[in-house]
Amino acid sequence: MEIDLDNVSKQELFELLTKAQKNMFVLDKTIFEQSETISVQGKTISKQDKKLVKLEKKEVVLEGKASKLEGKAFKLEERVEELQRLVELLRRMQFGQKRERFEDPSQTTLPLDLEQELLQEQEEVIKEEITYSRSKKKHPGRAKLPDHLPVEEIEIYPEGDLSDQVCIGKETTDVLDYVPGHFKIKRYIRYKYATKDKDNTKISIGDLPERIIDKGIPSEGLLATILVDKYVDHLPLYRQKQRFSREDIDIASSTIDGWAAQSMDALKPLYEKLVMDIKNEGYLQVDETTIKVLDDKKKDKTHLGYYWVYHAPISKLVMFNYSPTRASSAALPILQNFKGYLQTDGYAGYKAYGKKSDITHLGCWAHARREFERALDNDKQKAQHVLVEIQKLYAVERKTKEQNLRPEQIKELRLQESLPIINELGKWMFLQIKLTLPKSQIGKALAYSQTRWDNLSAYLLDGNLQIDNNLVENAIRPVAIGRKNYLFAGSHDAAQRAAMAYTFFTNCKKHNVNPFEWLKYTLENIQSINHKNIKDLYPHNYKQLAESTPL
């Protein structure tokens, strides 16, 4: 509203100012009241924020407590399951095990059938390994052979009709060979022929036999001798060099070491095939042993590595595999997808594998017996009682061998004679363990058997199963002798190559095969054999071939 100040009296102007002041006062009061209201609301919001922060902190604390309670609940569930298992185990020890428990028709059968797709996949892997092994053959040069060695000349002519060709020369290749007792030179003389037609001359020459070390001087016989001397007769390479030196043959130590390494590399496809076959077995025995290895990361010190040894009692295959560690993960390459019967000693690293649903874990009565043998000085009466009962179990095993029983007959005999012995021994142990100091030697022996009672009894499930792990332990013994001679492996790769050598030579021993003859034949043929037939080079397959046809 506009006001004409020239026509307004003083009285009217005063009234207007008074009215305006009243309006300003009312407005200020309203603004003050609203600010007070806002302040109260702000304080209320601040209190609510503090409450929310406190609630959030309480929620975090409660979540932490809930997580801890879940962890405790999980541990308690595990403990309950373990106690239930222990109660069931003790019940079987106290009251005996039922015969029907070992006659489950759904029990794993041996051996497991393999899927065709898996076999084809394995063949492809072996084919690739053979292709790679054959394609990387290179040789830096040849050492000069001495003139005093006897020479065996082997003349090689080109194949086919040579009547219309003329000999135009020859090529000579000397190979250092070793016949038990002396060295000699095998001199291959290959004659060159050319066609008589001068306008279209074609030259032909005979082919050299296949060689593991192309253009190298060692024969396959010499390479076989070096490897057999080292890994079967435990003669280190530096001692073998001394034998060369006595015959005035100057071969560097590094050269001999390279020959051995190249020979083992050539055998790698055969080893990989054997690894695949071991994985496909339905019954494995496993053990491990130590090997010292030079390590670049540890100056002037050796690393303690491990050979993991797998034995398939049914097929009688043995396989060594090297690992820098003894942790249970070292067995993953073989046992990760394994299904069937797994027999081990009491090492805790096998426990996780034994718990798998597809695996039946077998114990070893020989290890249980050793615990009581150690306890003879602690409590002779109790220890002797257990040893006598274990002897009775082994007497049943001797009877199965003497009578040459079939697996189903072995199982029946065990259920008739061994099961009652195991039940009575279990009842006796159940009573004695309550009366024995747990930390005494006899207490430890009783606890060892008690905690593994199901595993120790599981060999009753099938007549193919063994009562102990002794077969795989026997396979390890040559390694112990070798350790005393060559002391350590030069590298982790060298330790794995040694594992390959022990694999092949142990299989030769198990199948009564001459290791030198087998290795010489294998080195002479592995470069040309079809990957589908590579199993023909296994020691036991070679033995069958040698018995049927002269090699």
C-alpha cells in the first residue's frame, strides 16, 4: 500500500508507525518462537543420533558375540560327532564287531572301473608329453674318444634294391658303449649309394638307430649302466667317473651328470603314464621318506625333502614322487580325486584323506605292533599279551598264502578266525586303557590302537586288502641305502628325476626283471613307440615280451 506523505497528518503518521512497530514485534516474536522450536527439534534429533550410534555399536558387539557363539556351536557339533564316533568305537571294542559289518554288498569293489573319456584324456596327455620330449633333443658337441678302446664295426646299408646304384662313400659314427667288464666303441659305418643315372642322381644312406642323446657319444647300453649303477647299486656319479678315468677315458663329471638327466627326461612320458595308472587304482598303500636336497636359497645347507611312495598291491605298481614338504598337501597330486581303499601308517597328514566319503581308510597292524614292542620295558605283561594276539592275526595271513586262497576265500577265513581275535583284543584293550597311565609307553600304545580301531579292522572288508603297510615300506628301503652313498640330490629337479628312477627300478625288482636289460631296451625304443602302446615298456610288460620273443 502506497502512502501520500504530503496529505497525511502527523496523527495518522504516528498511528501508522505504531502499527508497523507492533507488526515487527509480532514478527520477531514469531521468529523467536520458531527458532526455539527448531532448537528443541535439533536437540531431539541429536539425542536420536546418539541413540542410533549406541544401537549400531551394540549391533556390532552382538554380531561379534553371535559369530563367536556360532564358532563355539560348530566346535561343539564337531566334538559331539567325535564323541559319538568314539562311543561307537569303544562299544565295538567292548562288545565286538558284527560279521555283517564286513559283508556290506554296497562296499567298494576292486579294481574300480575307468570311464572311457578319462582314458582318452590321459592318452592325449601322454601324447603331448612324448611329442615335447622328442622335440627338445639338442647336443652341444662330442668329446673325443680314446684310440686304445676296442672297436665293434656295424655296417649299415640303405634299404631297398641297390643293384642299379654305386657306392660313393660312407659316414662313420662312433658311440661309446659299455659291456659289463669293459668299454668298447661301437662304430656305425653307413654306406652312401647314388643312382647310376648322372642326369637324375639320387643319394641314399642307411639310418642310424634311434638315440637318446642325438649326436652324443654314449650308447643306450652305457646310459643304462650309469643309471643302474647309481640307483640300483648306489654308485655315485663321481665314483663312476673314476672308472672312466682308469680306462683313460676323459669324460667331465658335468657331462656324465647331463647324460643321466637327459636319459631320465626321455623316460618322463612313461613315468607320467604310470602316475595316471596309479591314480586309477582302487587300493593304494602310501608312505614317505626323507631326502636331502641342495637348495640355492640356503647357502651351505641342504633342504629336507620327501619322497612320497605309492604302492598298488593288486597291480603291483610302485610310484615315487618328490615333494619339498611333508605337509598333507604334498599328496594332493595323487590322492586329491582318489576313490577306494587307502592304507597308511599313523601319520596325521593322511587323516583328511581318510575322512572322505569315497575313501575307506585302512590302518597298519605292523605299526600298532611296534608301539607295543616299545612298551615291553614299561609293562611287559600287557605288551606281550597284545603281541601274542597280533601274532595270531599274522598266522591267519600266513595260512592264506600257504593255501594260495582266492580273495573271496581270504575274506571268509579272516571273518571266521581273525574277527573273533580282534573282538576279544578290543574288549581287553577297552578295560586296560582305564587302568593305565595315558602318558606311559603302554598307555600310548593302547591309545594308538584304540583311536585307529576301525582303520585296523577295515582289512577284513575285502580279501584283496593287506593287514599292514609293509609292502610299501619294503619299496622304500633302497632309498635309505642310496642316501648313505650319494648323501643328497643336487637340486629339486634332480630329486624328482631320482624319484622317477626309483619308480622304474623298484617295479623291476617287484616283477623280477633285470634292470639293465629293461632300461637298455626301453631307451632304445621309447623314442619311436606309439603313445598308445607306451605301457608295453612297463617292466612287467617287458618281461612278458622278453619271455615270448627274443629281444
